[in-house]
Amino acid sequence: MAAPFTDGGGGGGGVAVMAGPAIKLELDGLHRAAMAFATNLDTGGDISSLLERYHFLRAIYKHHCNAEDEVIFPALDIRVKNVARTYSLEHEGESVLFDQLFQLLNSSMRNEESYRRELASCTGALQTSISQHMSKEEEQVFPLLIEKFSFEEQASLVWQFLCSIPVNMMAEFLPWLSSSISSDEHQDMDKCLCKIIPKEKLLQQVIFAWMKGGKASHNSCEDNLKATCQNTGSGALVCETDMGPCAWESTKAGKRRYVEMSCDATNSSLSCPIDEILLWHNAIKSELNDIAKAARKIQLSGDFSDLSAFNKRLQFIAEVCIFHSIAEDKVIFPAVDAELSFAQEHAEEEIQFDKLRCLIESIQSTGANSSSAEFYTKLCSQADLIMASIQKHFHNEEVQVLPLARKHFSPKRQRELLYQSLCVMPLKLIECVLPWLVGSLSEEAARSFLQNMYMAAPASDSALVTLFSGWACKGHSRNVCLSSNAIGCCPARMAGSKEDIKQTSCSCSHMFSADEKLASVQEDETDDDRRPVKRGNLMPLGDCDACSPTRSVNNHKSSCSNQSCCVPGLGVNGSNLGTSLAAAKSLRSLSIGPSAPSLNSSLFNWETDLSSADIGCTSRPIDNIFKFHKAIRKDLEYLDVESGKLNDCNESFLRQFTGRFRLLWGLYRAHSNAEDDIVFPELESKETLHNVSHSYTLDHKQEEKLFGDISSALSDLTQLHECLNINLSDDITRSEAVRKYNEKATELQGMCKSIRVSLDQHVFREELELWPLFDRHFSVEEQDKIVGRIIGTTGAEVLQSMLPWVTSALTQEEQNIMMDTWKQATRNTMFSEWLNEWWEGSAAAPPTATSEGCTPLGL
């Protein structure tokens, strides 16, 4: 049996790893389609099918990365330091690449001649970046997970991973993954999922229903339930379950009448199903109002002990608000009016939540001191500001959006929109949100909420809705099953057997005041001896850390035999609310327009930010090693931009381009060898820095392969160019030669874009993650020795080519500082004498290629 993180080779079938090959396969297909679009002008200009595939891949990969950042990497970082951060940084870089790609897709360049080739190049760069990233994960991260985590721990991590992906994406992701693997791999994945998913039957039904891709009938969930009930002939339906019969209190005719009723004729206190949005608004406003009151209470008391619990409540409601805004941006507003948008308000509220969270963290880090009163005043002011902002925002939505939805959508369509909105959340959040929401409702409103959910859900979601309804019931204050009265049957009873129920206990947690909530969280936080909740146990909401905003003071529990419904909890650890919130914020970017660097600028133009951060800092010897990055970036930009001219160039241009490429390759190789042989081992020699450079060594291997591929492609292009200059026998032969040349030139342009992206990301991460480590862990004398070793082990010919190359990319001040450092590091050597002569007698100019297209390095 394969472990959850084993690869697919050798018969393994790890679920976490199988997503990698599937994503790579999709990327390969997209790149081939983009290349065909670029080289076959007969295809027309319609890219709608490509655009749909880009959107799907972006969503899949974004959720995949967020789940890794939220679950896998924090767990790994606890046991193996200095590994996870690099891969999270790579996720950020890939997000920028997607943003730039969509900027291109939505630009006005579509009618320009270069557009198709640029699209193919950007797609190829994205493919290269993600493929390299995943290959590195498979080589470094997965082996560490297998080594440091038991099978059970791996299974728990993958289960948390799955529970962190939004429900609507899981419904797309799992069937897509199933269709991307072989039948043998599919069987392996099924077996692995059986080990990963908790033993509770209902949870397994939910996941495997998604695996099937919802290929059930198109009946409603409610019809599915009725199919399991027996018609007694008296107009009432009785569900025969292990818990005993429960009456279906509405006849078929009654059900039909309900569906066909207009908004104003329902028995609910709400006039239309879409008005359930008001329930969400009211619950959010009530929670924010409680938070504002708690902030004032903290201000008056000056008691720091409440801050941690206060922060948890803030994280929870911030996550609820962000996913609520995602639902509006992606589901409600596009359906009501394509031009309608509250994206600006959503973004501003997110910023306000961030400010409040930063204030809390500042207070916690500062402790009680003379400035505490000022902090508390700001805390209350920021809490009140959020409350006022959201009240205004909700009012505008209720005035502008809800009337349109009531007017233009049938009750059936309104319910579908509400159900789709709920499913933009991940399971782990829904488990907390539903009891929290239902706890704020009247019994009538809660039953109406559940009834609408059942009427909207497709038959394939029967198990999922059963789970939802059971979680919702846990939030009600009375020991009643809301589902029984809402739809006539208790699906939670029907989902489990007596044996399942005997093994565990569950309860419907009571709702309580804000002060009680806050106090209970504090009590639980101080209880370090609490036993962890077993995965998948049926549990009261009060036992779930993630659901701490609605935790019961008394942790009231009762046997399931005394309850009206019982469903399993997910059993996932909810202590990572901070990372979950970060993931929620990143997902919101999928529902609004992306921001990306200019198409004509460096894809990762972070150098300015890094340089500005160093203004006023004393120059360090090691800085000169990283200044080589500036020259690398300059030549990468040349390759990227000038490669677009290869489709129509003369022999001289091609020779010059080839020479510039080979110079960069040789000098980059010297630079990366110095890092691998000298710089990185020095970092690893510090006990606290073990593993920090491994990912960058893998980068060098991948980049060397990219350089080799470009070199081969340039040789092929040169041969094809020579063929074009020969008098070919007929027009057909010449036409074929031109076609092959254009295809190779387009391919080469994409490869140059890929090498630029790959190295841009690599050097940026080095500057952000590795560069500062030398200042913290190495003295100036130690840095001098490192620079001296690098110079001493680099060949004279390479240095003679390297110096003018790197100084040409620097300002005069930077050149002077670099020369001073090199002189200091090589004092009393023959190289120092040569360096002085060169510096005094040579102008800082970039080296040029020879007429044969070679560099002084002889590559």
C-alpha cells in the first residue's frame, strides 16, 4: 500500500503526488495548444477555448498551492527547518506569472502580429516554472515528509489538505484528477483515499461522490431522500431507519406547491430564498458588534489575557467575511448583473481587518507598558471602523442587489445561487460556519435555511448536504433535529448505522453571549493537557479548535441516543487559522482582476524594492557576489526581448544573439558553481541554517538543462537559417523550410522567456532569503574570506570576461565599491596587481562576441 506522499512510480499511488503529474499534463496540453495557435495562422483569432482552460488550471493550481501553504509546509517546518519558506516563495512567483498571463489574455494586443508568439512564450514559461517547482518538491519535500511523518500522520495531513480546498473546487478537482491518471493509478488512489479519509461512512460517501464527478441523476437531493422512503399510501412518507421511523410531513402535491410558489407566498419569515443573504449579513454584523464590545471591554479593563482569544474571533469572522465576499463576487453578482461589483469595498474591508490584526499583534509583542492606552484606543477605533464600513456595504448590497435577484430569478434559481455561494468555502470552514450561523437564527428561519439547501442541491450531493445539515443542527440551542421538521426526514440518522453512533458521542452546541464565548476560548487555551481530537470523531462544536468563536462554556455533551441527529466531524486541527485566513485572502484574487508587472518589464521586478531597503546600510563583502545578479538580469532581458526578432532576422543578428547567449551561459555557470562549491556550503556549516540552500542547488541543475536546451535549439535554428539562404528547388520545399524555421524560432522565443522567468525567480529568492543570512551569521572577515576563495578558484580567463560583463551593469558607485572589495579580498596576490592595472586602464564596457559568435570563454 502506497503512502500518501509516495510517488506514482513503482506501483505507488500517493494522492498528494498524483496531483503533480495531472497538473503537468494539463500544462503540457495547454502549451501545445498555445504553440499551435501561434504557428498556425489558419486557426483564426478565437481563444475562448484556451481561455477556459487557462482559468480552470489557474483555479486548480491556486487551491493546490494554498492547501500546501496552509497545511503541508507548516507541518514540515515544525520538524525540518529551512525548507518550506522557499517553496512558498515559489508559489508567490507562480501567482505573478498567472497574473501576467491573464493580463496578456485580456489585453488589446490580440490583433498584433506578435501576440500569438507572446502568448505561447508566456504559457511555456509558466509550464517550465511549475514543472520545475513540482519536480523539486518530489525530490526534496516529499522524501522529507515520508521520512519524518508516520503513515497515519501523512494521512492526516492529506485529509487536512483536502478539507482546506473549497467544496466547489473539490467537486471539479477530484474527477479531473481521476480522468488524468491510468486505471491502475486510479485503483491505487482509491485504496489510498480509503486510508486517508476517516472511517465514518458519511465522510467517505462525500469524497467518493466527488470522485465520480457527480454522474448521478439530476434529481434534487430531496428526491433522493424520498426515494429511500416508503410510501404508506396515506399521503405521508415514512423513512425506515435504524433509529426508527420519521414522518415525511408534506405530500408530493404540497412539495410541488412549495416549489412553484412565488416569493411573496412562502411560509418562511423571509419573502424570498435569496433573502437568506440577510441572515448572513445579520450574523456577521452581530459577531462584529460583539467584537467591538469586547474591544471596549479590553480597553476599560486593561486586561491583556483576552487578546489571544480576541484575535481568534477576529481571524474567524475575517475569514467568514472574505469567503462571503468571494461568493458574492463569483456567484451572486455575475448572475444578477455582470457590471455590478463591490470588489473595492471587499478589498478595503480586508485591509481594515489586517490593520486590526496588526494592532493586536503589536499589543501582544509590546506587552503592558505606557503606550498600552494608545493601543487600546486604536483597537476600539479600528473595530468600530470595520463595523461601520461593513454596515454601509451590506446596506448598499441589500438595496442594489437583492431587489434585482428577487425580480429576475425564480425561487429555484435563488436557492441554487445560495447553495453555490455556500460551496465556495472549504469543508473545514463550513463545519464551523454552519452552526455559528444557525445559532443566530430562529427555529423557523433555521428550518427554512435547511429546506432551501436540500431543494437546491443536486442528487450527487446527498451525502454532502446530510453532512451540512448535521453540522447546522449542532448550532441550535434546543435538542431538536431541524432537518426532520424542515424536510420530513432526518438524513443524518439515515446516513449512519447503530454501530457508528455507539462508538462516538455528539451534541448540538448551545449558542451563548460574546463574553461567554471569549471566556471559554481562554479557558481552553490554557489547558495544555487536552487530548487531541481523533480524526473524524463525531464531536460537539465546542471540541473543535477551529470553531472556537462558538465554543460552549460548559462543553455540554450528551449521548447521541438523546439527540435528534448525529454526523461526523472532520477532526482536522483548527489551530492554523492564520494560514487559513492567508489562503482565503489569496483566493479572493481569483474573483477580481489580477495585477501583474508590465508585459515589457521584468516579470519579477523586485530588485528596486530590495535596493531601497538597503539604502543607508553598510556595504558588506558578500554583497558583491549578489551584484552579479544585476548583470544576469540585464542579459536575460536581452534574450527575452531580442528572441522575438528571430522570426525575421539576418545572419549577423543570429550570430550576435548566439554569442550573447553563450557568454551569459558561461558566466552564469561560473557564478552557480561558486555558489554550489563555496557559498552554500558555508551557509550549511551554520547549525541553524541546515537545508537552507538545497532548493537553490536543485535550481542550478534545472537551469543548466534549460541553457543546454536553448543551445541545441540555437544550433538547429542556425542550420534552418542556412537552408533558407540556399536556392531551394521549388516553392513547396522553400515554404516547408520557412514553416520549420518559424516553428523553431517561436519555440526558441518561449525557451528564452522560460530561462528569464526561471532565473528571475531564482535570484529574487536568493536575495530575499539567503542574502540577509550573511549579515546575521557571518562577520565581515568571514565574508572577505568567502569572496577571496571564489576569486581564487575561478579561472583567469573567466575572470577577464566576467569583470567587464558585470561592471557594465553597475553604476559608477557600485563599480567602485566592488573594486574596493575585490582588492581587499585579494590583497598581496598577483591577481590584485592585475586587477589594479585593469581597473586603471580599462573602460567599463560590455564584452562583445567574436565574429564566430563565440566568447572569450570559448564556449
